[in-house]
Amino acid sequence: MKPTLIAPLAASLLALAALPALAEAPLAAATFKTQASADAGTASLSEGPEGVVIRVNVSGLTPGWHAIHFHETGDCSDDAYKKSGSHVQHGTKAPHGLLNPEGPDDGDLPNIYAGADGTVNAELYSDRVTLSGAEGRANLIDEDGSALVIHEGPDDHVSQPIGGAGGRVACAAIGKVE
């Protein structure tokens, strides 16, 4: 390689290396609580041009598959996490379920898996929500906030109202990172 190409190539590689760090900067964050722990893990949310990436790190769950959904209110203050309300919506309410031919609703997400130690490390994506108020998507950072709720079992992605996922076992109120 010619010496005159090394400096521009090195500068380009450094610039590309910096992009993932910028892209991963969370615009919103949340701390999960469970019945056993007020600090069971975290979620960071980053908005892209067409949706939101959610990075979930939580512990203290039973091993196996669990449903996780966006709920309409950022309130995890009660033991059953019912104050978080129903799934977020941005207009006409669609039926629940990623596999439902008439769905999905805006709060639906793929299931997450807790390993044998009860820990989840997952990255999810939704094109149905926004952190910045983008048109046509449910706003997670509105006047009453929103929450991520984990259920005791998996979501079958079709059954109403929550895919047979069972009770709410973890909750995290989502807040904007300034």
C-alpha cells in the first residue's frame, strides 16, 4: 500500500470505529424491579430512523422463555405491576400478537430467554414505538411515560389479551436520558 493512502485509510477506520459507540448511546433507560429485588437489571433504549433498539439485562427470573411488552404507563409502584396499564397504542387498537393476522399491537415484542441462572441478556427491536414522538408510532416518552413488563411465561403471539404469558414478574419504568 502506498504511504499516501495509509493516513486517510487510518482516519477512515478510526471514524468507523467511533460510529458504534455513538449509535449505542441510549436515549432512554429503565431499571427493572422484581418482587425479590428493586434493582434486578436494566434496559437501554436507542432510537434509529425507523424504530427503537432495546437492550435488556435482567436477573432473578425463572429459567426459560418470558414475554416482554411495552406498557402504557411508567408506573411500577404496585406489587403486581398493574399500574403500568395495558400495552402502548398510538391510534386504533390492534389485537395482540406478533403472529396474529390482525395484529400486532404497539406493545408487542419477541420473547426473551432466561438462562439456568435466571439472567437475560437480549437485544430487541420495535418499529412500532418512538422515543422522540415520531409520527405513526407509540410514544414511550409521553406525559405519563411507559414501562417494560416481563411476564412469568412466554407469549404465544396470538392469544388475547397477552398471549397466555401469565402474571407480571418484572417491571421497569422508562425514562429519558438527558
